[in-house]
Amino acid sequence: MGEIERWLPLIRTTVTTYFLQGLGPIGLCVAKWALIKGASRVIGIDKVPYRLAQAAEMKVDTVDFSIYKDVAKRIKELAPDGLDVAIDAATFHEPKTVMHKISRALSLETDASETLNETFLAVKKMGRVGIIAAYAGYTNGLNIGAVMEKGIRLIGNGQGKSKLGPACHRNRKRYLKCVFSSRSAVLE
């Protein structure tokens, strides 16, 4: 089962609001699908200017986390009641806080929990959080209390060889070539 098939169950027509951590190729595809399936609002977060611009062209409300350091507070300002679904399609490679930078340097953890904790705070009670990001092992400081207290459904969507599944073929007229590039390189 490829990546697309893994996160499609999170996208339902009854869900109206989405929060995406990471606007790389997968995050942008998730945003596109959410909008195709009728989402009333999609909020995406990243710090790469061209990714934010690409998302804004798709009518995604964007947040630049290099400007807004307290992501949870900013999301609360944008959506005071919380969001239905949050999807972590960001990276664990760039810890944001000193604690996680030190933990990584001392090999006390392999992954940082900051983006996951932000997704837990972004969803409303009984909301859903999907993890698409490539987590490899252990993390410190995961806010498991927020998952329990809010009744969040936490779904690991995994990583796999990406294939366009049956849902893409059924909706290909509306899919509109969801192909994105997250890196550029000079080929000589």
C-alpha cells in the first residue's frame, strides 16, 4: 500500500477543517485532496517560501513557523474551536527547541516531538491526527496526555513506495496532476 492510499482514509467529506504540518510534496497532495473532497478550510504550516506560496495558490491558509514561533497559539487564533484533522507531514530532522537539539546530539532520542505536540493541540476534542512524517525511533516529551484528554484518534499512516491508488484513478479528472517538487538540483 503506497503513501496516498494510507492517508486517504483521513480525508472524508464530513470533515471540514484540516491542519497540515509540512507543505512538501506529500503535504501539498494532502491539501489538494482535502480541498477536492470539500474541506471548508485547510491551514498549512512550513517555513520554505516557495512551498508556502504554492499552498497559498491552492487556497490553503499558510503559517510560516519561522515568523510564528508559538505554532499552537497561532493555530488557536486562526481556528479557536480547533480543527477536525491534523496531519504531520513534516520532518523530524530539524528539532525546534534547545531541549530536543541537545537530546539528539547526545543520542537520547532519534526524533523530535514538537510537530506532533502542535498537531495534538490544533485538533478539537475527538479529532484525528495522522502521522505521515518519517519518524525512525524514539522521542522525548510527547504530549500523550493531550491525546488521552481530548480523545484524539492517532493514526500512523506509514511510509511506503508511493503509487497512485484506485482513489486517484476514480477522481483523476478532479485530481489535476498533483505533482510537486520539494528539492531542486542542477543536472549536468
